[in-house]
Amino acid sequence: MRGQQPVFSYFIDGAGCETLLEVVTELAPVIRDLVKANRILAYEKVLDGYGHVSLRNPIDPGRYLMACSRSPELVECSNILEFHLNSEPVVSETRHLYLERFIHGAIYEARPEVNAVVHSHAEDVLPFSISSTPLRPVIHNASAMGLEAPVWDIRDMFGDTDLLVTNPERGCDMAKALGRANVVLMRGHGFTAVGPTLFETVRLSVYLPKNARVLMAALRLGEVKTLSAGEVVRRRFDPAGSETRRVWEYWSRKAGYRDSEA
Amino acid sequence: MRGQQPVFSYFIDGAGCETLLEVVTELAPVIRDLVKANRILAYEKVLDGYGHVSLRNPIDPGRYLMACSRSPELVECSNILEFHLNSEPVVSETRHLYLERFIHGAIYEARPEVNAVVHSHAEDVLPFSISSTPLRPVIHNASAMGLEAPVWDIRDMFGDTDLLVTNPERGCDMAKALGRANVVLMRGHGFTAVGPTLFETVRLSVYLPKNARVLMAALRLGEVKTLSAGEVVRRRFDPAGSETRRVWEYWSRKAGYRDSEA
Amino acid sequence: MRGQQPVFSYFIDGAGCETLLEVVTELAPVIRDLVKANRILAYEKVLDGYGHVSLRNPIDPGRYLMACSRSPELVECSNILEFHLNSEPVVSETRHLYLERFIHGAIYEARPEVNAVVHSHAEDVLPFSISSTPLRPVIHNASAMGLEAPVWDIRDMFGDTDLLVTNPERGCDMAKALGRANVVLMRGHGFTAVGPTLFETVRLSVYLPKNARVLMAALRLGEVKTLSAGEVVRRRFDPAGSETRRVWEYWSRKAGYRDSEA
Amino acid sequence: MRGQQPVFSYFIDGAGCETLLEVVTELAPVIRDLVKANRILAYEKVLDGYGHVSLRNPIDPGRYLMACSRSPELVECSNILEFHLNSEPVVSETRHLYLERFIHGAIYEARPEVNAVVHSHAEDVLPFSISSTPLRPVIHNASAMGLEAPVWDIRDMFGDTDLLVTNPERGCDMAKALGRANVVLMRGHGFTAVGPTLFETVRLSVYLPKNARVLMAALRLGEVKTLSAGEVVRRRFDPAGSETRRVWEYWSRKAGYRDSEA
């Protein structure tokens, strides 16, 4: 009888699957990809000791998968947990959880088409979070960011805080600031990026700091040509296409995966 | 009987060679150098998961050699394919091909004296592609770029696109913008560099981002002394000279080649 | 009879411990953490060949622990010495000592609540030490720096010197400039950071250069939103909390410690 | 009979030594240090595929030691050659020589107190060579550069060239521009640094780019406090002192030397 016993510690009720075996078969590669995304984002310096990446459970869209409180570079399959959209763990946990997991739950709640979320403190994006110059798309590899990234200032609603999204109210307010965009800057803190697939969200998170550096430099040279509205919508990566596979293989290898695993 | 059977998967008709053996003997070291160029450009961060380097076939100038769709750092000899100047593969292929291979074919078509092409997204060159400040040569190691690098904006001719050179028309228009220059910047996308030899094109591609960084910094200090027209033409590297060999050995070693291979 | 013989070369009189064994048991993990802090700060590029980190002796607050004159990345447990607050070694030493150890003693003397001190030449902080633009907190991870970092110019009191804090008078003057702050910039030289625990001082030292880079970039974009007074006081890390453990484990691994040691 | 036969390929007439054995004994550690300096400067990114470091022969001040044409990171003891001050090799050589060796000979000729020379293309110094903003000392670790670094523009005397110091006339003109300074910037090309010992020249070469970066950043913040004339002369490193040994050990280890060799 499915649902009575946990399959792994992080999974107890795989809605939509007929058998336990089916659940295991479907989730195992997903979890491996999520671990790989953690390591890629660490290698590419999008995440350091802090920051996290999550994935909506492909079997049950009312849940998401994310590591327990561990630095992304060190995350292993056994660290992946399952959360309800209120960011409470599905199975009660003794391990520490990310204090800011509410970022993820709030966004999955508000945006049904979003299947992956990255929260990062990447340094080169931060200047745009503390000034009034908007972060605009200027390189084709960052077109998924859309025409502009809104800035959420936690102070507007919550006054003086530790700037962390440590409860559902803060998560909800941040998700509201994100709106229909794919990136929200968090003042003095970092950014959160979302996307329809894990690959696209990782890719956007890798190229967003690069876009910020290019824009920062170009602003010193004078007027800047940004991507047009038409150019921004034109670019959508086929998750099964050759460009996707090529760069995912490359990042995997850089992040330490061997040939057969990449 | 030469031409009836492929020697390798990438070679079926080596014009100008008398025997199959001659073809193999001549092309094998060329392919090894092209693979090495891929890895050097990756190590030197000119290329990352994207970008590519090609070489005109020294036996048949109506063809060029380039990898299938793989990240440059991972390219191996078995990935090298042969293309007609219309960028169709000489032998029909099941492997994925670079979407932007038309950059290469169009340039080989338009510029008979060009024997190597690098297409890169190198970040430090990009600001000059989205502003009106021209990229000028300021360091002697980048003198091969010439006095100025034209900027090609795909939007001028093709309107809103994904910015990629994914067909012969776009390749042709880009080659026209390149004209007689050695470098063309592609707005919000990257640059393409050409040269008479693989070594010189790799060298230019390595020093172009450095030149861009030096120029960017110097512009903040005030008036900048660029290289003169006379200085730009004075510098031409002897592909068999000691400076060439020294730095090629160095780059090879940095890119992971052992002593005997470097 | 405790106190008559040194336990280690660096320890002769463990005030407050009842037995020799107790002293050894209490100090051994502390020394290991101090060595780890040296290596973490080197890996994170806060320290290079120069710079140092010290810890107040938890058993005897009138003494502090610091390496002999060795580059932080190479420090081993056997290099850790014990100093009086006048920065004379407790046990007379033939090994070379850091010329600038007086930085540490003077601060421990002036600030009883400080238990760790880092002195660094980190490059990205230096511009703020030679201009009149103050270094302000702009990212949440650097909130421990407080609202502003005073700048100490050795020239004000001592005229032309080698800029080094090589005697108690200079140390004392620097400590006066630090006042109640957690960071003091030293003109043309570096910074010194203090904190209530080793972890917090390491953390502040890692994020201070990052804060400086973000501020430097943001100043180019126009008006900058700094952390408010309320935000600065809100953030205090629990040395035993999950965020502390997570990042300490991460830094240890990056600095070369194996899993079981991290 | 000393002088009739070369001891090593690079040595035939060790003036001032009584026996062959004495010559060998005195030069061997010097050559090892010069090789180490090559590798340290490569690791610290002062030199890349190009650039070189030389040492006046401590036995015969009318000669200097430098590698044949090889990238500094790859230099081995067997690559070290001996040159007359006119930059001709003492023993005739079939190996390629650095094209720009005349930089070294000309300086040893003009400056008897100089015992080591580094020629580098370090990127962060270059902006100051193509603008009219002088490179000034702002950090204590770069005080050996003196109060200002003159800029030599090869165009002033030689018109349009390849910018390289490939003959004695160019070397001599550059040495004249250096004058009594310790650093000369070469327009659009790099810098040359000199010092009384190998250690001090390596150290200056490592900290000069850092000084340039700090100055560049500080100039954006407004008025800059440079080192005073008195501060610049105050700092002189004892080649046998603890600070020297500490950082030389550190650099050696970073450059790949094992413990016992560092």
C-alpha cells in the first residue's frame, strides 16, 4: 500500500504514481540532477557557503525538493528532503533546514508554471540591488531574465530585520515583488531566479552575474544597447536540445563529475 | 582509389593529395592542433561551454574542420568533422552540429586568405559591443586586431532574433560587417576573430579580452594612447619562430598537455 | 605541580584549570581551530604571505594565541605560540615572531569582550583606506562591520614610518582609532577586524572585501542604499547554529580539510 | 686550469673564484633561486607565456644569468644561460634566446647597484602606461617602486616599431628612461622592475600590479593619499630577515615546491 511507508526519508506520498517502484524510478534521476545543479552552481561561483537551489517535485506539484542546511558544493543525494509549499518538511526532520527555505515555497505557491528556484548572493548582481540603476538584459545568454529585474527591499514592509526570508510572510512578500518576472533582486542580499526547468534556471543563474558585469562595464562607456522586448522572448532553450546537453555536460565536468556521469 | 571511401569519418575527398596515406599523414597533426586550440581557448577562458574554433582544410581550401556540438574543453580528435563552405558537413552526420557554424563557412567563403576562425562570448569584450566606444588596440600583443573592430548588430538586418548566426544569410551579413578586418564584435553576443594561421588566431583571441580590459581601465584615467597604424602593421608572428613555439608550449601545458605533447 | 613545566612549548601556566590534563584537553581543539582559521583565511584570499589571525586564550584572558612568523596557509599546530597582552611570548622563543603582533595585544588589552583578531592586507578594502569615501555596510553578510569603519593613519601620530605596527605604542594608537568599532582600516596597509568569537571574526574578514567590492561598484551606479543602524545590530550569528556550522564546514573543505576534519 | 672549459654550458670564466669547485658551489644555489623566481612570478601571474627575470652573476658583475627562450613557468635549471652585458650569450648557443634580452643587459650596464631585473606584461599596470595619470605608490608593500614610475614610449625615439626591445639601442634608451628609478613603464607593452637583490625585485614585481589595482579603484573614490617620500625610503627588506623568509617560503609552496625545497 503506497503512502503508508516512506520510500526514502524524504518521500512518503507520491501522488499520481501507481506503485512504489514507479515513484523511485521517476525520482532517482531527478534527485541526482538536483545534486548536480548544487555542485555546478557552486563551481560557477553562483553559490558559495550560502544560497540554495530547489526543484518542484515532478510527481507531486504541491511539494518541492531541496537539500537540508548544507553548503551547495557539499550536497549529496542523501541530503535532499521534500517540503510542502509552506516550506515545512514532509517527513519531520532532526537535521537543520535552510533558514530561508520560505523563498522557495512561496514562489512555487504563487507561480504554478515555475519548476525550479535558485537563491544566490552572487556578488556582481548585488550593486544593482542597492542603487536605482535597473539590471537590464544586455547579453543573449541572459535573455531569460526578461526586460528588467524588480528589486525587493525587505525594509519596505518589515522595517529593520536581519534581511533574511525566514518565515512565510517574508517569502510571500518577496514572491509578490517577483510578480511575473524571472528574477527578483533582494536589496543588500542577493537574487532569486526561477524557471520552467532546472536547466533553464541554472543557466539563467550562471549568466545573470555575467550580464551584470557586462552592463556595469558598458555603463562606463556611455549609452548602452539592451536586448529588445522581441529579443528577450525569442530565446527559449530546448531542455533536450544539443545546446542544452553540451553545456550541461561541460558544467558537470567542471564541477567534478566524471565522463560517464556528466 | 582515393575518394571512394572515407579515411576518417570526417574526410572523403582530399583534393591535391596523391594517396590516401598522404592525406592521413598531412591531416593528422592538423587535427591534433585544432583539438589543442580548443582546449587552450577553454583554459584561457576565451571559450566556455559555448564558442568554437575552426581551421580551413589545408589540403582542400573549399572545406573547413571543426568539432561537432561539444564544449571546447571537452573536444577530442574523434569530434572533428569536415564542412563545406556552406557549413553543411561533408559526410552526413547523426551527431549534433554547432548551431552557429555558419559564422565559419561564411568567413572562409568571403576571405580566401583566412585559415582559422574563433567565435567567442568572452565577457570583457562584450561592453564594447553594446556601446558606441570603439574597441581600439592599446597593447602590443593585440596588434593583430588592427586599428578598430567593427560592430555587427544582427538587428539592423534581421530585426528581433535570438541573436544567433544560425543560417547562411546571417553568416553572410556578419562576414560583410567583418569586411577586411580581423575582428568583428557581435552586439550583445561576442566576437569573431580571424587570421592567416591557427596560432595567430588563437593568440589574437587570447589577447583581445586583455586589450579590452586594459582599454576599459585606461579610459577611466583620461586620454588613451592607442597603437598607431604603423605599429599595428609592424607586428606579425612567425608561426615557426621562437616566440610562437614558446607560448604555444606554455598554453599547451596550462591546458593539461604533458611535456612530450606540448 | 602545574606551572613549573611547560605543557607544550607555548604553555606554562594555565590559570583557572585544576590539572594539567584539563588544560591540555581544553586548549587542543582551540589550537586546531586557530590553525584552521589560518588556512581558511588564506584560501579565501583574506590573507596571503602576510597577515595573521589570533585568539584570546580561553583559559587565561590575559594571554593570546597566534602563530610564529609563518604565512597563514602554512601554519601548523606546532607553530602556535602564547603571548602576554604586551605581545611578548610567554615562553622565550628562538623562532621569528610576527613583527606586527602588537596589533593583537593592544586590542585584547583595550577590548575585554574581543576574543579574536584578524589583520589583513586584502586588496579590495585598501582603496577605502586611502580616500575619504567611508567603507559602509551594504550587504547583510558584512553587517558585523557596524555602520562605518574608522581609518587609522599611522602618519598622524608617528610621521614617516614603514607603516608597520612594530611596537606597543603604535599598537595602542591603532587600538584607540578602532575604539568600539569592529573594523579599523589602516591607511595604505590593510585592515584589522575583531569579534567575540573566532568564527565571527573570520566571517567578517571574509565578507568585508566582498562588501567593499559591492560598494565600489554600486558607487558608480549612483546613490547607494546602505544597511540601516537597525539592520546592523539585528544580525548576530549563533556560533553553534546551523548557518555557522554549514559555512565553517564549507570553508574547511575548500581549505583542504577532509570530511572527517571539517 | 679554470676558464679553459665550461663548467656548465652557461659558464666558462668565473672571475674571482680560485677553483672550479668554488665556482660551482657558489653558482648552483643562485641558479636554483633564479628558476624558483621564474616559477613564482608565473604563479603570481606577473609573467605569463612572455616576460622574463634575470640575475647579475654574483661572481662576475659583468655578466648576467637568464633562461633561454622559454615561458617562465616551465624554466628549469638546464635552461639558464649566461650573458655578457651586451646581451650576447657567453657560450654560443643553438637554443632560441629571448628577443628582448637587451632590456636586461642595458640596465645592468647602466646601474651597477642593480642585481636583478624583471620584465613583465602584467595587465593591471598597463593602463598607467597609456594614459597621463602617473602610477604612484599607495600601499606599503609596493614602496620599493619609489615615488613615481617613469613611462618610456618607444615611439618617441624609434617611431613605429613592433614595440619590442630587440636591440641594444632600444635597451639603452629604455634604461635612460628608467634613470635612477626602480620601475619603468613601457607604453602599451608592460613594465621593467629592478632591485638590489632577486628577492626584492620579485617582491616589487608581485606588489606593483596590486598597487596599480588599488590606485585605480581609489581614483574613482576621489582624492588619493599616496605614500610620502619619507615612507617610500623607510621600507627596505632584509634579505635574510623573517619577513623575507616567510613570504619566499609561501610563494615557493604556492608555485609547486615541496616543503624541503621551499
